[in-house]
Amino acid sequence: MLKYIFFSLKSLKITLRSTVISFILILITMLMFNSLIVLGQDSTKTSSAFLNMEDVIFLSFSHPKYDPDDLCKSVPNIKAYHKISSNLTDIDTTMCASLYYDKYVLQHFNFDLKNGRMIKDSNEIIITSALGKKYKVGDTVSIMYYTEYQEQKFTEKTVCGVLSNDIVFYSSSFGSEITASEFRVNLDDPDRFIIGNNEGCGFITSDECFENPFETDRSIIFIEPERSDEKSISDLCTALQEFGCVYKGADLIKNAKNNETKNIKDYRTIMIALAILSSVTLFGHYIIDVYRRRNEFAIMYICGAENKNIYAIEIVKMIALVLTASIIGTSLAYLLIQKTQHMTLSPVGISISCGFMLVYILFSMLALYLVTKKEDISEVMKGE
Amino acid sequence: MIQLKQISMLYDDSAKRKVTALNNVSLQIGKSDFIMITGPSGSGKSTLLQILGCISKPTSGQYFIDGHNVCGMSDREIAKIRNSKIGFILQNFGLMPYRSVLDNVQIPLLFSKNRSISGSVDKCRNSLKKLGMEQLAKRKVWELSGGEKQRVAIARAIVNEPHIILADEPTGSLDPANKEVIMQILSDIHEEGRTVVMVTHDMSLLSYATRVVRLNGGTLSEE
């Protein structure tokens, strides 16, 4: 067997051009397959903590004459509403769109602690799973923020918990409606939290040690539906429609998903086309290669090889090629996707890779079987 | 050592008509024979050599090597005979051009049991040394001249120490000087005690043979 392995591996070097073509085709196929799986996961499943907010109503408006607090207070049966404000902060050198919430809003997020505990003191921070790859409970992280006078400041926080959520909300869940706007902080609320969010990192910490960002004339009001009357919410929405925008959580989530999947759909079409093209070319290339090398098989046959010996030599060669190209292709796919989507290695992806390798080897063996079975060795030798 | 009894070979031509390549051929070849098979084109010379080399199975008749009936053997047993008892030399060399001389000579040893890698390399080098080709071991076959290629093919044919050497027009693609060299090598192989069966059109080479048989229209006659 060891002799076959040496002979087979030498074949890879000898037929270098064919090897390189096969290698690139397998690489492209694996890259496309795995990217498709990762992107598929992204559009169908997410670990965003924002997913629980389907029933929540968000009101966003910037009418200079009206104070949103007063508006909400004037509508009976609206019992719980909270304001959200935003600012920019840097954590781990990544700029995050940071939204300020009060503790009631916080309860509505689908936060799931993987390690540690929730925040007990103002110097503590909870980080998302993506940041959790770099930091662990007990580590110190540095946060850069701006004061209301645009002065840059730093504060240090100790990690007290790591979430199993990858991100806090979709990058485009609020889109331009919220993250790009300026919001007023509810200065009266003594119990504020700040949630930083970006692709690749996210955090929750107490607002206490941050200096207040400047106030703006734009606010978002978050209404708890279970503590408010449905009709009152509806009335309020109607009343505020002319001053700003009314969003239902479900719509925001839907929009966010649509925004995320819009580009993905285009990529997916290209990837499917490339995956099919490269797979078909790969099989076609192998069939031509085997047909071209039928004299080689005839030589082996007259030197005493059985068909199974020829298959063994080809299988060893193919496994070496497919395995190397698949590992590199799969790793490359995850590395590329992680840069933008911070996805983790999927068992489905690995299974598909293994499945593809198996199918490729089986189909190739079938091609080899057909060529060696149909071909009359004596005819091949005569035709040399 | 080799016995053919009433061997016939029929095949379908392109128009699906039955063509008789060999018709009741009987032949006995002894251990120290150097047999040349001659005859016009299409007389069945190569077909006979392929049957002797266990590449084709006859339509009817019996073929014995060392008393064993090859026609009743499994593919595995036949492959073992091709590997251990027969060495083939072809007119167009039958080499893998992009592989090295050493790799080509090593092919029969790949399918031979109980042969280590280092043992195989030593055997190949010895075989090449016998033919004065040792210094070309690492060269690619396509870089060699016709005469050198045929010597590599002979080195491959003898590397597994077979008793029978089958040569299908081994000098057909060579110039007169190389023709002489190759015939001398085959003669030396015969003198070592091996059986050589050679197909040729070239009547000037018949003097090397201990026996000459003629095939005409699939029928054998001894000269």
C-alpha cells in the first residue's frame, strides 16, 4: 500500500497542470458550498438579542414643539414607556452604535448569559459572544466615548458576563431610522444602561460612569404593549404619525431580515451558479483526464495490475487532492464570511464538505470504471 | 513450459462480421527457446502474442503455462502470472512519458507482493545497470531517444525476473544501429536462460532465433 501512496502522490506532481486545475475547481466548489451554507444560516437563524421585540412599538419623532414625554403622558392607559438615546463609543477599537436604555427596556431583550452574571455595579460589563472569543469573565476592556463637548474619554470595565448572543440587534434592524439619528437621553432616569452594537462586537454596561452626551431634539419612545391598552397605543400612534415615524418591532425585525438577506440573495445566486459550474467542470475535467490516461492504465495492466490496483492508485491520489483542497476551501470560506458575518464553523458545512468529497470520489471512480471496463487493453496498446 | 492447444480467436470487425484471427493454433515453447513469429500484416501475430501474454483470452482452445491452464484462471491469478512470469516489450515502448525512467521500470514491482520500496529501487537500478542505463534513472522518458526508450522498456520487462519475455516488433521503431543493440540485449536475455518470443516483420533478424514460426491467415506453420 505504501508503494501505491508514493506512486499516486508522484502522479499529482507529474500531472501538475491537471492537479492544479482540479485543486482550484475543488477549492472554488468548497468555497461556494460553505459560503452558501453560512449565508443560508444567517438569513434563517440569528442569535440577535433583539428578536423578542416583535410586539414592541417604537415611536420616533423630532417635532420641536412637542415633548414626547408630554404626548405619552397625555394619552390615558399608556402605563409604561421608556426612552432610548444614542451615542458612539469604541470598544476593542471597534466603533459601536451605542443606545442608551433604561432598565425596563433592557428586560425586553432576549439576552442569554453563557458565562458569568448580569451587571451589579457600574464598572462591570457584559459582552456578546463575538467579543467573548477575545475576552473572558474577569478581564478588563477599555471603552472610548465622547462627552457632550465632543471630548474623547476612556473608561475601563471588568467583564462580568458573556452572552451566548452573537449580536445585540441586526446591523440593519433600525437602519438609518435609528442608528444614524441623534436621540435625546432621558436625563431624569437614574438607572440607565448603554448597549453598544456593531458587527463583530457588542456590550451592555451601566451608563453611570459615562459623562452625559449632548441632548438632541429627536427621541425614540419604546412602549411596553403588555402594560398598555391596545387602543391607546393605536391612538397614540395615529396622533404621532404626522410628527414622526411609528415602527412595530415585528416590522423592524422583518425589515432588518429583508435588508440582511437582500444582498445575500444576489450573492447566493452567483454562488449557486459558480458551485454548479465548478462541480460540473471538475467532473468533466476528471472524465477527460481519465480518458486521456487510458494508455497509462493499459501499461499498468500489462505489467500485472488488476483493476482494483488501478482504482487504489487513483483513490489515494484523489483523496490527497480533494482533502487538501476541501480543507483549504472550507477554511477560506469561513474566514471570509467571519470577516463580515462573524459566523462560526457549522457541522452542516463540514458534513456537506465531506459529502461532496465522497460524491466526487464515487463519481470519479465510476468514470474510471467505465473507461477501464470499456477499453480493450490490446486496442489501446496497438493505438499508442 | 508454454503450450497452446487448438487456440482459436474470433472477433467482430467494424461491420459486426466475425473475423478469424487465429485458427486452431497449437504451439509448444520450451524453456530455452528464442522464437520468432513472422507473417504478413493481419496474420494474427500480435493476437497470438496477446494470448501468450495473458492480455486476451482465446475464443476456444487451451493455454498452459508451467502445466497450469490459464484459460480456467481467475482475473487475479492471470494478473499474477502477467506480473511474475511474463515481461512485455512493445514496438512503441509502452512507457509513461512524463514519469522518470526509474518510475517506469518500477511499475511491475508495484503490483508484486512482498517487495519493499527500498528493495524495489535497488532491483530497478540493477536492471537499468544491466542495460547501461543507470545514469539515466532520474531522466524523464520523453527526453530519451528511441533506442534508450526501448532499453528502458526491456529493463522494465526483466525487473521482476520473469521466465518469459514477449516482444512485439521491438525494433520496429528503431534505426539499424539501435536495432542491433536491442537484438543483442534480447539475445543476452535468452542466454541467461529466459524464453523469448518475438513478433517481427524483419527477416534480417531471424538469425537470432532458435525457432521461427510463420502465421498466415491465422494458421501456424513452423519453418
